[in-house]
Amino acid sequence: MEKELRSPVSQRPLIVKDGKSKTGIGATVSIELNGEKMQVQLGKTILEICKENKIHIPTLCYHEDLCIAGNCRMCLVEVEGMRTLQASCAFPVTSPVKIKTFSDKVRKARKHIVDLMLSEHYGECYSCVRNNNCELQTLAKEYGVDSYEFGHICEPRFEIDSSSHAVVRDMDKCILCRRCVRTCIDLQEVGVLEAINRGYDTKISTFMDKPLADVICINCGQCINRCPTGALHANDPSDEIWKAIEDPKKHVVLQTAPSPRAAIGEEFGLPAGISMTGQLNTAIKRMGFDRVFDTNFTADLTIMEEGTELLSRLRKAIVDKDSSVMLPQFTSCSPGWVKFIEHFYPEYLDYLSTAKSPQQMFGSVIKTFYAKEEGIDPKDIVTVALMPCAAKKFECNRPEMDSSGFKDVDYGLTTREMAKMIREAGLRLPELPKTNFDEPFGDASGAGLIFGATGGVMEAALRTVYELVTGRPVPFKNLNIDVCRGMKGIKEASVKLENCKEEFGFLEGVELKFIVAHGTANAKHVMEMLIKGELAGYHFVEIMACPGGCIGGGGQPIPTSELIRKLRVKAIYEEEASMPVRKSHENPRIKYIYEKFLTDGPGGKLSHKLLHTKYLKRGKYIN
């Protein structure tokens, strides 16, 4: 007996015979695609099928990281028997169909859509931050748009919002694809952006149309990475940096994080996954920076301080029976995550490590230890941080980040902005020779390098903490703690502490339990676990605000996708595997700074003054 059911998505029929459906894993359906007959997996969208068959279909609202929306209609195709053209991204194939992807009707419809978008798109391409990397511009060229078929607005409709240190909004360039909305609501679960009004008055806005600096934006910049046009971009300080470089009175130093080095080649036409560490050092020096240092040095410093803090908390909880100790300890090196917990879970701020991020530690060290060693007045030092992260711009402008007596880090620069500066200097990055980092911060460990990937901070910390406690390397092959690695949203694991050193005897037999999460949607889930009491017995939690960790940061090259993030991570791990020192506590420069400057050791009085911080709680800063 045959009966008809309806697909919950498309409302097209699913045929069921004898009470058994022709659906399930491996089920296929016959279709005709541009005259070619083929079997395809039932339930796949037309867009997915076309990608598999190397047929290009233009998209704007579609993004691999986001849910399906079908807003822009650029991916229209013709399906025989259907009265109207169908959005291929939102059309799952559940029964035999005949599809045309490039009929005259389809081509004209797509061109009209581009024309209509351009009619409300204010501004000139040549002065746009996304010139030559704009999806709308690409489609205009692809469909031969050489005039404004439906007119073109000549005056801006909206005021540019540059209130945020991290993100600039220019709604005159917005095409209402809603990628930013889905990124903020679905991917990150922050919910700052939404479409308001109707018809011609529709726009993407914040709560009560407030400036971005006045709402709960965490500055992660993930909206920028998925915006197809120049409607969203980072707040670029490169003009101020050029002025500092040209000022003979200023000593300008730049620190580079690992993630930009693994991704910046993409800005120069290289495929994802090729590290440019040595070439980038050369470019920075030729541009006129006085010194280029490795942020991995202070990543190692972060591990020493954060690891010491964890051991201190464990001692207080286990030996002193101090019930006020907050465990598990959460990492604090992701400024987007810190702002997330400040906004959404301020009553749980005491769970955060007080250790600053590597960026901010470096700023303190440069304007104190380095200034003294080099005999330079710290007021004449300009510190620039090359980061994969838009939130780092906000972090360096936080009022409490001045423990050196000055603004610790003067400017945060994204990977994209650094690539622009390199091009302005007339340099072709892939063609440059390799050079090393400058001393005295040229040495770093592989543990510092893997900070760039989700799980890297946890892996680096475990390598040091386990060895400090037991006197032995972590019990994982080649120091690779694979349970910390990979793109799973939340990872949980443990390692048992046995045969501990005498001073750490209180940890004998303890199963050190830890969690790794990336993306604030996963951070929210972890926080709900904490609230429900499900993290009792856990000791350490790493959270990164961005998908994939820093390699997927809001300042990284566009486009991004899970595959691209995986390739960047691969580049980091491959570079790390060949490094001579792979544990933070074995970095000779770390030993040197504690011997010569931070003489009371990790967690000591001077370390706490320069390398630790306070967080905003209920409107007041707390130590």
C-alpha cells in the first residue's frame, strides 16, 4: 500500500511503500541536473549537490558556518513544474526533480537581484575596505553589471557607527543578508544584532538602535568575518601606527601572535595552512618597526602565572579546606570570552584566572623590563600587537590595562590590517626571505605557539603543571595531548597525578579534570553546567570566544570556514612539532626574566602587579 507524506521543510511528497519509508542513511533519489541524470543523497539541498558536481551557483546570504536563511535569492534555480524559481540553498531534494541552474530565466533573475542590491548600496568600491574582497562586487562583475539598472542612491542614509574599539558598522553598505544576525544569535549566542522595520526601512540594528559600544557586544568580530560586503569592518589604527613609525622620537615594537602567522599568507593568494612566520618578521622590519617580538614568549609567561594560580587554588581548596576558592579555574586570555562572562555571568567572575592575556603581559613587560634593559624611556615606546582578534583592540583600551604606568599596549592590529600595511610598503610577503624574532624576546616554546588553536592553552598548561607536580613529562606520546585537540565544541578529559613531588603531595592520586570549549555558544553551555553544579570535581576550563580558537578570530583573513580553520590549525601544530623547546617552563627566556626581574617568582608581588588584572563586576573593578 502506498501513501503520501510531506517533507517538513519543503512540503514536497515523500513516497512510502508498505509502511516503510525510502528514507534514511544512504537513501538516494534520481534527479536531472542541467540535462544530466544522476543519483543523489535524499535530503541534500540543490546547492550542496551542485557544489559536489562542480557547478557554481552564486550565493550571498549562505555561509557554511551558519543556518540556512534563503534571504538574498542569489542562488535561484529553475525546477521543472514549479511556478517560481527556487532558492537552491533552501531546497532539499526529497523526490525526483529536473533542475536547471543557468537558464535564461535564472540568469536574468540573478542579474536583477544584483542590480536591486546595488541600487541601495551607497559608496564607491575603490574607497571601500573590502575592495577586491567583496562578494557583491564579485557578483556584479560576474553578471556583467556595468550600469545601475534601477538607479543608485547618491547620499548616505545612515550614520557610520565607529563607537566600538573593535567593530565599525556602515549600514549604507549592508545588503540585508542577515549573516551578521545569524552569526551573533546562532553561532555565538550573544544576540546584539537583529533586523528591524519593514520594506525599504529595514535595517540591521542593535537594541534600541544604540551605538555598538553601548550594547552587550563582546567585540569578537565574528560578524565581520561573515559579512559579504564592507558593512562591517574592524576599527583600523594603521594610520596612527605609520605616524609612530615615522616619528624618530618613538621606539615602535610589534609582537606577533601565532595565528596571524598561520593565516596571513591567504591575504597574498596562498592557500590556507601555510605559515609565514619568518617572512612576516622580515616584512615587519622592512616596514620600519624597531623590533619584532614573539607573543609566544608571554604565552609561556601566561602558563607560568596561570598554572601557578591553579596550583595555589588547589592547595587552598584541598589542604586549607578554604570553601571560598572558586574551582574550576577558567582561562582568561580570550578578551571576547572575558567580556561575555562580564555581560552574561558577572556573579561568576571569581572563577576566572586573574592572569592577563599574553598580549597584555607583553605590553607590561616591554614598558618595564625591556625599557630598563634597553635604557629607553617607556613614554617613548609604542607597543603594537598583531593579533587574529578584533576583541584585542577593545582589550588594550580597557582602563585597567596600565600596570606599567602607561597604556600597556597602544594598538591592536588584525591580520587583515597588517596585510594591508605590508602591501602599502610595497612588499610581497611570500617572496621575502625568512628572519628570526629580535632579542631579548626571540625565544619561545612550542607550548606558546599552540595557544592559537582551541585546546592549545589547556595542552600547554598541562605540559607544565603535570611536570611541575610530578617531575615527569605528561603521559602522552611526543607531548601531544590529543584529547585537547580538534574542532569538537566541548571536549572533556582527565589525567591522573601520581608519584607527586613532596611539596605537591596533597595532589597525590587526584584525577585532574578539564574542559575545553570554543565559541561563546559553547561557553554558554559550559556556564550553564557550572550553574547546575555539573562542574563539581573539575579543575580547569579553557574557553575561547571564537570558533576554532584564535585561528578563527574576527581579525583573520576572509573568507573563513571550518576547513580553512582546520588548515590553519594544522600549520600551527606542524610548526610546533619541530621546535626545540616545547614546554613553557623550559623556555630559557622565561627562566631569565624570573631570575633578573620577576624575582619573587610566578604569582609573586611584582608578577601580580604587572601580569594579573581585575574584572568588571556589577559596575566596579575588583582585584
